[in-house]
Amino acid sequence: MTGAEDANREGVVGHGYLAGAGWVVAARGELDQDTLGPLEEVLAAAVDQHRMVVLDVGSVTFGDSSFLNLLLRLHQLTTLRIAAPGDQLRRLFALTGADTVLSLHPTVEDAVRAS
């Protein structure tokens, strides 16, 4: 991996950790087709290893249709819970109807505890 790829991974993917019955992945910054790769890799690995994945999007400032597409694909593969979406992501989910499909939660703790 090049230094630029390392910096990009650090730019959009925060820490991951075990919580309850699943794995939490923290994302941050702007998530679009140009920056989504590292997050997609981390989420794919989490899906392979855990029945439930919580994506903490509390530090995401922007997500586009490619980010939404990733979430919808992962939703079909595992129990995916989205935690702490900000105003922009809530608008994206509402405008596209994804809020009726995805499991959205106000906090990571709520997402982990949800049944």
C-alpha cells in the first residue's frame, strides 16, 4: 500500500472494535466514489467475519449515491445497522427511501442493543 493509500484509508475509516454481538466500523469525512474504496474494503472484511456490523457515521460529513449503494449491498449480506447519521445522510436516506430499508439508530449503543 502506498503512503497516499494509507492516508486515504486513515481519512475515511476510523477504528473498528467488537461490541456486543457485532463489529463496529467508524467512518468519517466525505464518502463518494473517489474516497469510498478503503471503507468498502474494511466493511467487506467485517461482513465476512461478523453476523452484525454497525457503521458509525457520526463523523461523516457527506455521502453520495455510491455510498448509499454500498450500504444497500451490504444490507443484503449481513445485519447492517447505521449509527448516528447526521443531517445530510438523514436527508439522503429520506429522499431515496433508504430510511425504510436500512436500520438507522441515533447512537452506536442503540444500534448494538437493537433487536
